[in-house]
Amino acid sequence: MVLRPIEEEDVAPLAEGLARLPLMERYRRPAERLEADLRAARERGDGLICAEVGGALAGFCWFLHHGTLGMGGYLKLIAVLDGAQGRGTGAALLAAYEGEVARASAHGFLLVSDFNLPAQRFYERHGWSRVGAIPKLVLADVDELVYWKRLR
């Protein structure tokens, strides 16, 4: 597995792969919108790291280095594409996010949908703690759970 910054040529294929994930379908995030969001994130200088396995894109993470509550970084999205799950890609991407953010911030934050039990278990296995919830932040029928981890 190779972790590296997302390049311009990665944006469209990542957006296509993301759009097929059930989570993106639930949040009504079509490929065109995801592609525009990722291009804007690159232009702003947001953290964008992709994982390649055997030369094929396997997943990515998108994050802000600092600013959350004035104390830490924020993991906006981590996703492992279909066919690449269960191989350590998510764990590698999460570790990369934590390492990058720890350079500038002592804390990491992220949100997880209340219905996404596998993601909640994943973060908890990696030392993250659920510290709150934001009702109906994005979708009217979904609460976003706030997770936090001390990074240094």
C-alpha cells in the first residue's frame, strides 16, 4: 500500500468510486458534486491523502489540519472504496491523518453518522472516544456523533 497526496488525476476516479458507496448515496452526494468538492479542497490546501494498492486507488482521507474548536484537526471524510475494505486501508489512512494533524494540533475530531455502527466501532478500536452528538446536522433523520482523540 502506498499513501500519497491526492493529485488532480485522482479526483474524478475517487469521486466516481465514492459516489457508489452506500454512505454517499444516503447523503445524496453524486459523483459530480464529490468531484467539485474535492477540487475545491485541493485548491484550498485541505489535507487529502489517497491509498493505492497495486497501483489502483483504494481509498482516501480528507481533513483540516487545525481549527476545530480552536484546538485541533478535523477528519472530514475517510473512505475505502468497494473491493478494498478489510485490508487495513482505513487504518492506514486514519494513522496518516493522525500523524499529519499531530504536527500542529494536540487533538483530532471527527463526526460519525448515528446509524454507522461499523464506523463507530472502527474509531473506538483506534482509540477515539465519543464525546457528544449534533442532532440533524446534515440530514433531518440523522444525528452526527462527535468523536475526539488526543494526538500528542
